[in-house]
Amino acid sequence: MINILSTDLDFKKGNGLIPAIIQDYATHKVLMLGYMNEAAFKKTIIEKKVCFYSRTKKRLWTKGESSGNFLEVKNIKKDCDQDALLILAKPLGPVCHTGQDTCFDEKNVDTNFLKHLETIIQNRKINPTDTSYTASLFKKGINKVAQKVGEEAVELVIEAKDDNRDLFLGEAADLLYHYLVLLTAKDFELDDVIAILKERH
């Protein structure tokens, strides 16, 4: 529940604009910084997708409007001076124009990599392309996705009986990837499974 109104914010200090820091709600990684005017803030609240005011285009700009890599708003916090925002969002694909998941540390994409990979998989489901293997799995349906998980599990078991490190880890990676695809196909996330593991623990 977002309980911030535009009247709660001081847009005057920045000549009508306030900075908005975007943070991944799951990994807490800082993704990007943008600016909002009052209209962009109101649109963000209504559509639950991050909208900025583009200082170069001189217009409202919803992140992902051309790429499909939207930022779904989960929560918004204001700072103590009411002139800056922290927006917790779920990225539906890479955030940076370089293709990385953050605009601040392009080399450190392995941090929380499973969440990063899961985001990419979710994006392939929402915005499929003809060249994407992941999108082709979704297109074939849940039975095929589940079958691939079973096949990869069997291959991992077979490699576990031998001592070839590279083959074993390769099959382990294949199984983990297809498992994430299955979760996405069923409209679940890794966090849902982690929550159950925490309960059991």
C-alpha cells in the first residue's frame, strides 16, 4: 500500500523535479536514478510502473515504454525533507541501456545472480522473441517445460555417479535454469520457494 500523495512532496526545491532512486525490492540492489515532476509521480502511482520526467526529451517517460523492461512499483518512500524518493520496484528485464541489471555497477552482475536470471526469464515470458530459447519453452506449454526439468534432473543424477566436475556442474546449471523457467511458467517466484524453506527451517 503506497500512502504518499504528490502534496506530501516538495517539488519546488528542484525547480519542479525531485530525484527518485530505484531499488530492486527483492535484492535491494540500487538500479538507477531518475527525476520526477508531479505529473510523472502521479502517473507512477496510478499505473504502478515507474515514470520519470525526461530532462532531454522534455516529456514524461515511462521506463520500459520501448523495451518492455518496465519497473513495477512495490513501495515508495520519501526522505525526511520530502524532496527525494526511494522507489522499491520489480524490474521486468535489464534496467540499464547497456543491457546490465543496474546503471551503477556493470561488472558486478553476479551479485544475487539467481534473481537477475529470474528477472530475465520473466521478461522472456512477457516479451517473447523468436530468437529466445526461453521464450520457445514457454510457447511449447507447461508440459514441455516440466518435461525438460525431468530430463535435466535425470542427466544430473547420471553425472553425479561419475567424477567429471565440469559435466556435473554443467548439468546442475541446466537443471537450475529449467527449474526457474518452470516456476515462472507456473506464475511463482524463487522467493515463494524460499519462504517455504524458511518456514520448514
